[in-house]
Amino acid sequence: KYDLPEATLVTIKIFDILGKEVVSLVDNMHQNAGYKSMRWNGLNKNGKQVVSGMYFFAIKAGEFKQTRKMILMK
């Protein structure tokens, strides 16, 4: 879940524990201001199910950048 105070370009990517990109959920897409929600289905960029474990998501919206960890449990 995230909130955009103004319309901007947004990128959201998932990385594994080694820092390799698993999938790009949103890739430099223009989004209007407002409250947004994104759900990852646990698939990598090849459409294969990834294993349970710790992953990181990175969000970039305009000048804002943040990386947070998450746990995927099947």
C-alpha cells in the first residue's frame, strides 16, 4: 500500500536476498495522486513460483525511494 501526494512516475520491483531482481510489478508507469495498493502473486518475471523466504521491494515515485523487506510464505 502506498499513497502518492501528486501524479508521478512509479517503479516497484521485488529483489531476492542476494539483490537479484525477481520481478518488476510497476515499471516507470505514470500514476495519478491518491492511495494505491499492489499485491505480488509470488511469481518471478518468467511466470515461475518463487520459494518461500525473505524478499525486498523497492519503490521509486518521483524523488522518493524506499526499500523494505518482506517475508513470502506459501
